[in-house]
Amino acid sequence: MNGIIEGQTIFVVAAYVVTWLTLGGYAASLLIRGNKRPPEDS
Amino acid sequence: MDGLFTLIVSYLRQLARQSVHVYRKDMLVEWRSPSRFLGVLFFAFALIFMVAFASNTTDVMRRQAGGSIWIGLLLASTRSLDQSFAAEMEHGALEGQVLWPVAPPAIFFGKAFANASILFVVGLVLTPFALALFDVTPRGSLLELGAFLFFGSTALAAPGTLLTAITSQARGSSVLLPLLMFPLVVPILMAAAKGTSLVLLPDVMDQSTAWLVALIVFNVIHWPLSALLFGPVVEGGTH
Amino acid sequence: MKSFKWENAVGVFALLLFAVAQYMALFTAPAERHMSEVVRILFVHVPAAWIALVTFTLAFIGATGFLITGRRGLDWFVEASTEVGVVMTTLLITLGSLFAKPTWNVWWVWEPRLTSTATMLLSFVGILVLRSTVRDADRRAVFSAAATILSFVNVPIVYFSVRWWVTVHQIQSSPATVDPDMVFVLRANAFAFLFIAIWMIAKRWRIAKMRGLAETAPPLPPEVTA
């Protein structure tokens, strides 16, 4: 590991945005699916 | 203690006897109309042929020979497995077997070993042609090559048979089987392909035996585990 | 169902913890001392990895429990934890790639951990597809339990075979010396992810339960085993 890498902030930003979008998106899908009643067949 | 021992021995004996019966039944079906075997064989041939076309130079082809044989066998095995259960599903034959006083693990061992046998024979017929097509002269022993084909076939057949028992009862089984099976057989494919390549090409560091041992270990893990899970899978839905 | 749902409390707590932990990871952790800013990716990548493994382990335990007891609730639990595990693993692999590119200048390495993670993801995606194609609830439960057990057992096998397979290549590893400050931030994030995952599994379990109850209109006696 040689250590110093500079000017790669874009990857950090991308990583955190991806994290928030994934977790937030999945949480939203859970809330939406949780509020939807399944179709009553019987 | 002695009584328990006799009980276990008699159970195992019964299991072995029943497995042999199921095995014979499957092989007899195959023997009477070898359409499945021939279909699978030519499917594997076609695959090997296509791989040869897809790789550009003879030098690359030579190095890919071992891997190509196993890709051919793996894809062929999904076809073969699919059909081995399609026949059972047609007239509810599997349900019939489950209702017999036959232990589910015996059905599993019989069917899985039948599948392994067919795959092994396909491999035996396929390999010489593949070697000719890829212009490879084996450097290692042919016996070891045969051992790789055998243990590779059994290692693919065990999880393959269990998963086919599952997918044959689901919709869209032809897509589902590879989807479930491929991730599971990654180590098996790796060991078989790597080992076969080492037998075919000069094996400088003498690693092929280690891969054979790995392949045998995968068999030791997958056969009992799959046999254990087979019971619930074939009985599960029949309430 | 009771009106108070415990997972909502967990959810609120998880959200607060997550906000604090993410703030620390982005702004207060002394990242530059090690590998510049890029090391901050590890504060989300490593927790995602831990929690992904935890959720699949839970799915495995649930599947084993289901095959032994045949309880419906355990099948819903398997469904919930598998889905959350797939989300976490997808996130983990994406973050891993985003870390690998600036540090090693590649998006992907054929390395044991990466390869076994990818194989694990494929396996469990396959199980979700399997669940969606089997209509009968009893069969679906048994099939996915069997496939879950098989897939979970496969993970260490893949790991060790790839480790053996690549011994000729060099194995990349994360920096071994970690600052105590960094460890604290890492732990905070890991706990935030853990509570988020608990909330998600609980929420997903309720959805599975709702669907499961709608599916089998006449209630089955609990002893109906697989």
C-alpha cells in the first residue's frame, strides 16, 4: 500500500450518495409496500 | 450400544438397497430410449464446437481446453437434469415414489448417481473429441483425467439433482435451474477445470492432485447435505 | 395486530444514529492520516459487508428453523432477511468497486472475498426469483429454505477455493493499522447499519406476513410441517 492518493473526492461523494439512495430507496419501498393492502380474493 | 449399531447398519443397508433399485430404474429408462443421453451429448459437442469458434488462435484454444470441456459438461448437465425430472413429473411418478415405503434419501442417491453416470459417460465420449478439436495431447496420466471427469460429474450431479427437484416444481424451470445451480457449483467448476487443465498441460508444480482432493471434498459435503434436504423438498408440497 | 410497532422505535433510533455516524465519517474522522479522503468509503463499505453477512446468517438460521419446526413465521423471516441481505450485498459490492478504483486502479479483482461475495449475491438473488415463481406457499417455503441452506454453506467453500485458486496472484488487503478514532467511527456506522437492517427486516417481515395470511385464507394449524 503506497499511501497517498489525492483528488479522488469524487469517489467518496459517489459512495455516500449511493449508500443513501440505496438505503433510502429500499426503506421507501418497504413503507409503500407496507401500506398497500393485498387484493382480497376470498 | 450394540443394538444401536445394528440398527444403523440395517438402516444403511436398506438405504443402499433402495438406492440401487432407483438407480437401476433410471438407468433402465435411459437404456431403453437413450434419446436424453444422445441429446445431451450432442448439445455438449455443439458447445465445444462453438467455444472453438469463439476463441481466435490455436494457442489460446489449447490453454482453454480443460475449461471448455467443463463449461460444455456444466451446460449439458442442466439440460440432462431438467429432463431427468421432466419424465418423473409427467405422470406424477415422483409423488408415487415418495408414497412408496422408499426413504427419500434413497430416491436422491439413486437419481443423483444416475445423473452423475450419464454425465460421466458424456464426459468420457466428449473429451477425446474436444482434445482433438483443441489440438491437445494430454501430458498427465489418463487415469487422473478420468478421475477428474468422474468426481467432477458426481460433484455437479448432487446439488444439481436437489435443485432440479425444486425447479421442476416451479414455473420457468429452465431459467431457474442455472440461476440457482451456477453460483453453487463455482468451486466445483473451478476445481474440475483447473485440475483438468493441469492434467492436459505441463503441470510444473504438481498441483493437479490437490485439486482432485478438493473435488472429492466437495463431493463429501454436497452428497449428504443434498440427500438430507431432498426429503422435505419432494414431500413438502404434497399436503 | 397491536397498534404500537416496536420496529418504528428502532427505525427512529437507527435514523438518528445513522445521521450522527455519517456526519462523523464524512467530516470528523481523521482520514487524511491514512490514505487521503478515499478511506472514508470504508466507513460505509465495511458496515455494509458486516451487516450483509449478518442478514444472510439470519436467513440461514431461519431456514434451518423452518425445516425443523415448519413455522410460517420463520419462512416470512427468511424472505425478509434474504431481501435485505441482497440489498446490503449489492450496496457492498458497489461501494467496494468505488473504493478499489481510486486505490488499486481497478473496478474488480478476482480475489477470494470479492468473488465469494458476488457468488453469494447471485445465489440469494436466485432464491428471491425462486420464491417469486412458486405459487404454493408450502412448497415455496420448503424450497427456499433448502436453497438458502445450500447457498449459505457454499459461501465459505467458494471463499477458500478462490483463495487457493489465486495464490499465484497477490491478495489485496485493507490497511492493517487503524487509528482508534477511526475504529470508533467505524463502529458507530456499523451499529447504525445494524439497526437499519433490523428495522428493514421487521418491516419486510410484516409485509411477508400480510401477504402470507392473504394467500392462505383458511388458517392452517401450526403443526403443519414441511
